[in-house]
Amino acid sequence: MELRKTSLYSTIDMVPQMEHYAGTLPCEQAKSRPSLEALRKTFEVRNMTSDERISNMPDGENEESQGPSEESPVRFGWIYGVKIPCMMNIWGVTLFLQLTWITSQAGIVLTVIIILMSVTVTTATALSISAIATNGRVVSGGTYFMISRSLGPELGASIGLIFSFANALSVALNTVGFAQVVCDLMQSFNVHMVDYTNDMRIVGVITVTALLGISLAGMEWETKAQILFFLVLMVSFANYFVGTIIPHSVEKQGRGVFGYRSDIFIENLTPNWRGPTGSFFAQFSIFFPAVTGILYGANITGDLKDPSSAIPKGTLMAIFWTTLSYIMVAVTSGACVVRDASGNTSDIMTGNSTDGCVGLACKYGWNFTQCTESQSCQYGLANNVQVMAELSGFYYLITAGVFAASLSSALGYLVSAPKIFQCLCKDNIYPYIGVFAKGYGKNDEPLRAYLLTYFIAIAFILIAELNTISAIISNFFLCSFGLINISCFHAAITNSPGWRPSFPYYNKWIALYGAVVCVVLMFFFTWWTALITFGVIAVLFGYIIYKKPKINWGSSVQASSYNVALSYSMSLTGVEDHVKNFRPQCLVMTGPPNQRPALVDFVGAFTKNASLMICGDIMMVNQSVKWLNKRKACSFYTQFTANTLREGVRYLLQASGLGKLKPNTLVLGFKSNWRESSPETLLMEYFKQRKIRRKINTCIRVFIVENEQDIEERRNEMINLMKRFRIKVNDVIVMTDSEKSPQTKNMDRFLDSVAPFRLHDEQQEGVSVQELRQKDPWKISDKEFESERKVRLNEIIRKNSQHTALVLPPKTWETDRYVTTDLPHSLFLLITFITILNVLLVLVYAL
């Protein structure tokens, strides 16, 4: 450790260093604070010669050989870590295999509405995710970590299991989509292994096994695979849009592809519901899993360089571009392809007569009447899932795009599910799952959780039905999205002190909207699946309530409990007593309760859980609230009788409050005429003339002490530290003259002014400091008196901050001694007063 002070026992506060704040470091290994003994040894080593240092090293070691013992883990930025993987997860099988079919059912207009409604939910959720990600450090575990640390372990652990399961099902969904395309391709070449359904199962199992191998190789290989898939997908997109504008062959026209036609576009604007899934919400439930990939970045936060920056940028950019692509595909396919076509070139009309011909294709010389009326058409927008391939310039490039999209999404979910489940297992909330918490390698890869996800995916691949799996996944993801939005709304509405996201576009009402829409959509999609989902959550929730794990994450539920208790306590102050509502509220003078158990048990027998009982020692209390009510101050008034102010404050701090509603900050006014007053009355007068402003959006300057060689380095470190604490600092000023001696005139004036407040114990022989303190407890001893430091500090403050509203020096007064505090603690005190109390405290330094 680098020592910046020449004196080992210097009392000047050390400037805070970033590595000492573990919660603020996104990826690095936090360093522990060195002990005093370690500092002494470091100081000794710094004064050794090079030969002495080498002689004290173990055999075989030297300074140059000492380096990191293992390779650092791989971390990713917002493009490769969030944006591209999120886009690839959103561009799944739904884009290539189901979107054109949804367009034929719902029509272009309702399909665009379905896309925008889905994006509304995901955007609200993305804003909530961004707010959580910028509110502090989010480690591995992503969505589960966010919900559990916001709403507590009860809901967090419950949804953690369900969300992990939903990600495992998404692996199956995208793998089945890939297998379906492969089997269609095999069928076109008249190749099969068993039959169509079993071929899908075989291909699906082989595929997910290969994806497992890539996942086990590590995040670096998974990211390389995602980039490869992304490039293939871009080529596939270009191939599709080029194909919509080039002329189409007779074979393609026989399959319903005619290019851009206004008649086709107008015909496909309106819905044409068919089959058991022929309804708006049924199509909505089939499409919605396509947009659930927004959580990929949040699910791998442990592998990102800077999650608080990467998640908002990457997620929102991914939503924008994928939404645009989905709308463009829906509109272009609906403008180029008719709903029904036979695929038979013999259905071309040779003459000009259209008698008996039914359908829009008759205008373009094709008669699909027979297959349309018998509902046996195998091609067209409503019957062929390979419409994008038929419409493209080169058929098999779309097939490659389907492969890339489905495999990329399956790989992404195969990585996400184990990492979420690993974080849940590490918290040790549910029994018998701790075995899956173990990680391996530099990235702490959850290999056991990978295998569990693999077997779950195989079980649902055997179903081999896309629409069935989609309906189940939709409810699970909607439930997760809803709880993420509730987490943000609840944290904001309860005014939790720990809720200070730096993301500027978050709004609590948008989060509430997202939560409500998610719950409504769950029941509109499949009400019985929604009931099952909530039933499972209720069972898991009840188990945790019963188990009562010893976990304290500082959730917004705890903040809400405080708000509710404070609100109801305040409301009781205005309620007059009535005989009907009388409850014994007992102050039981037990002394230490364990010394009078019979008295405690006797009073507890009639107070039980319905009345107040306080066990305590000697207390004298009286109260009045009239003046506070007139001033509209949300406060309790307590009057305490004591011999001196010092004694009264000491007792009042111990006696005030109820349970957790106890004061933790003492605020005293500074007496303006302290020079003319007697020492005994110095703390008796509070602010009487000053008007405190309740609202202030204040400029903060930070002064730090450093030597001349490291000015710019330490200034940049402090700026970065303030950004990490989400504190807006106007300027950071490095002072290099703090050790300078104060001016003589200022020193003399200070000594004269504080003379009445000193014990002068060194000048009185035979009398101890304790004896002198019994008479004048506010006075300080000669040993405690640091005149030069105080005067120099005063000079600095008067020079740089004479007109500042609030100054927080590196030392604070606490009872009868000085206590050194770190500068960030003082800054946190400032932010607490500004944001919670909304009161500006004016401290006047009139030395």
C-alpha cells in the first residue's frame, strides 16, 4: 500500500480510495482496509534497502515474480455483452416461423398493435431494470438478484425458481423451432429418420447437447458464437428485404408470393381468425415470448465490465432495433403474400375469364379456389411457416437465419438459466439445492446448474410443440416482468433511502403501469396457467414465511414497514383517548428485564400483543404537539426534565423513540453570541432568527489533501468515487498546503477565545482530568487540545468557503471528544439531510 504521509501516526484523514468500497466496484476484487500493524510493517519495508527486502523474501521469490496468481475473468462491454445478445434472443424462432402466420391471423394492423403492446411492457420493464442496475451494484443472478434485493427473499426467491424454469423452457422453445426447420428441410429432400415428430425430438436433443458443450466451454466461447450468429442473421435480413423487391418466379407465385401489391396489402390489413388460436390474445400469447430476451444482459451482470452503464444502453437499443425489424417484416410480408395458395403451378389461369374464381389471387392470374374452399392449401401467409424464405432472394439464406436466430436464443437462455439458479442456490433459502451453487473456473461457471437446465430442456423438447411451450413461457415471463416493475415502484413509493437510481428516464408510474399490464395479460393469455403460476408462487412464498431465513438485504418492504409504522404513530397523536379504546400501555420499571422475570411475565399476561409495554429504568417524560402542528412539522415533541442540558440530552437520546423509531442523529443549534455567554449556557440557544429553507436540486465542492506530485491522479480518483456514489459534485479541489502553520494573529485570537473552555490541567498539579471534568464536563484537556490544526482548518474554511451554506470538515464533534470520520461518510450525511429532510442546516464558523 502506498503511504501518502511522511508521519506514520498522522492524524490527518486519509483520502478515501475506490478499492475500499466493495459495493461500488463492478468487477474487481475489493481490497480490505489495512490494519495498523500492516501499515507499520509497510512503513518499515519502505525504509528498507533493496538488499534487505530481497533477504526477507521466501526462497525462489523476488519482486518481479510476484503477480496475479490466476487469470482474471472475462468481462464484456455493452455492445457484445448486452446489445447483441439481447437482439439475438429477441430475434428467435418467432420472427422467422410464426410472425408471418400471426400476420395472416390478426392482419397487419393488429399485428403491429400486438408488437407495440409487447414492446410497451418490455420497455417499461427495461426502464425498471435500468433503474435497478444504476441504483447500486448488481452481481451475478440478474433478475432474481434485482427482485429479491428489492422486495425481500419471500417474493424474490419464489420468482427466482420460476424465472430459472422459464429460461430453461425457452431453451426448449428455440431448440424445437430449430429442429422444426431442420425436419422441414429434410422432408423437402425426402429424408427422414423415423417420422416427422420423432425426427424433431432427435434433432432437438442433439442440438441442445451441442449447445451445452459451447456453454461449458465458458462465456468467451458463448460470446464468439453469438457474434457469428449475429453476422449470419444480418446477411439473412438483407437477403429477405432484397427478395421483396425483385421479380418472383412462377413457382413462387404459385405459392402465393406476388411482391408488393396494394390489393394484397389492403386485404391483409384486417384479421382473418382461423382455428382454436384464432383470437387476439391467443396470438398475443404466441408472440410475446419473442420479446422476452430483454433480460439477457441483466441475467449475466456478473460477466459485464460495468453493468450500471451497459444494461440501460444495451437493453434499450436492442428493443428499438428489434421492434423496428419485427414491424418491417410484418408489413412487408403482409403486402407481398396472399393468405392461401396451393403451390401447384397448374392452377395458373390461361385465359382472361375469372368466372368461379375465389380469392385475391384471381386478379394476378391464379385460381386457388379449390384448396381455399376445402381448406387444404399448404402455402400462403396462413399456411406456410416458411413465408420469409419463399419471399427472400435466396431460400437457404433465410434457413441459415432461422438456424442462427433459434440457436442464438437457445444458447442465450441456456447460459442465463444456470446463472440465475446458481445465485438462488448460493443464498441458501430453499433446501436440497445448495449443490448447484458451486462454480468452476475464473468466471465461476455453474456447471452443475448447466446440466440441470439441460435435462429440463430435453424434457420439454420431447413435447415438440411450439405453441404449447409458448403459452407456458409467456405467463412465467409476464410474472417476472410484473415483479421487476413492482420492485421499482415499491422502492420509489416508499421513499427508501437506498433507492437513488442514476438512470434519468425512470418513472415510478410507468413501472406501475408495466406491472398492472403484466398481471392483466397473464389472465387474458391463459387464465388457468396464470392461476397455476400464482399458486406456485403462493406455496413457495408460504414456505419462506414459515422458514424465516436469517437474511437482511435492506429491501423496500422494510422501508415500507417503517413508513407505515411512522404514519400510524403520527396519526395517533391527534386522536383523543376514549374509554372504549383504552389499552394499558405500560412502562415497566424492571431495570434489566432478566433480573425481574416475574414482573415482566405479569405485565405481559394482560398486554400480550395488543398493548404497549416498555421495560426501562428511570425516565421522566412529558409531551406537547400544539406548536409543531401549527408549524406543520411532522415530528413528535418530548420534554425532559434534567439538571443540565448536557445531562438531559444524554438521557433524552436514550429514552426517545419506540422500537426502531429511535433518533440516530442529534442536531444542535450553534449559538451566535457565544463569546459573551457563559460556558454553561452555550448549547441552550437554538436558531431563533434564521429561516430554514425547505427546498434547495445545492452545489457541492470537495476539498482533499494531497502532496504536489499526485494532484491530478487523486483528483481523478475522487471524481470517479463520487460518480460511483451517484453524488453530483461541482468541483474537486486538491489542497497541498494543509500542513502549513497558521498565522500568528489567528493563533493568538483563537487561544484567547477558547481560554474559558480549557481545563488547563497540566498547570494544576495533584488534580486529575477526571476530577476537573466533574465540575466542567464541557471543557477539554490540554492533551486533547490541538490548536494549530484547528486554526489552520479555520483559515482554510474561511478562505474557500466563507459564504457556503454548509461545511462538513473532516472531524465532527461528538459529546466530549473528537471523532475522525471518512469524507464519504460526511458526504452521505449531507445527501441524507438534503434528500430526506429537505432542510438546509446553516453552520456558522465564527472563530
